[in-house]
Amino acid sequence: MSSYRIAHALLEMGVPLIPRAISELAHGETGVDIHPGATIGSRFAIDHGTGVVIGATCIIGDKVKIYQGVTLGARSFPLDDATGLPVKGIPRHPIIGDNVIIYSNATILGRVTIGSGATVGANVWLTHDVAPGATVYK
């Protein structure tokens, strides 16, 4: 998390390349891949972090806990109707509310919202919003 916090601060200051280099070094050492563009709140915990992936436009609230193998990723780029080319530069990763727990190997894809206080069970595949306080296990 220290590497992410430093890389994120540098990215916000407009420093080129170094934030991604820091992220890649941390990924190589820990098996946790956090893009420096992600926004992560306070008291964030990763338990047994190998295989965790957190995408560039992901927003994570305070007091969130995730386990090994969790992916907070994007779906494919949408295509521009006029040109047929991918539309880039849009938020494509999940928003995770405060006090959320995401158990091992859960995959959450796209710009979906996991409401505050929700629990996402192990091995769950999500491409839709989850209500605050809900438990998802299928």
C-alpha cells in the first residue's frame, strides 16, 4: 500500500512513467497489481494479496477489506458508433463503498457500484450493482 500511495501521489502531481514503474516493482514483489490511477480510501486492507488486481479508474472507499485473487477490473472498451473505434478515457472500473468486504477470487467488472456495508462472497462474478448492506454469494 505504501508503494501505491507514493505512486498515486506522483501521478496526481503529473509525474510521468515513475508511478507505473513503482506499481510494477510492487507487483513483482507482492503479486498485487494496483494501478496508480485508482483512488483508495483510508484503512484499506488486502489479506493474502497474491493475484489482486485493481484498475485505473477504480474508486475504493474507507475501511474496505479484500482477499487474494480479487479483480476490480474493466469490461471491454465500448465502441464509438460513428467510427467503430474503442472509446478511451472513460471510467470503466468498479466503485466500492465504505465498509465493504470482498472475499477471495471475486471478480467485479465494469463501472458498477458495490454499496457501503456490502459483502461479496468468494468466487463471485459481478457485472451489476450491489445494494448497500447486501450479501452476494452467487
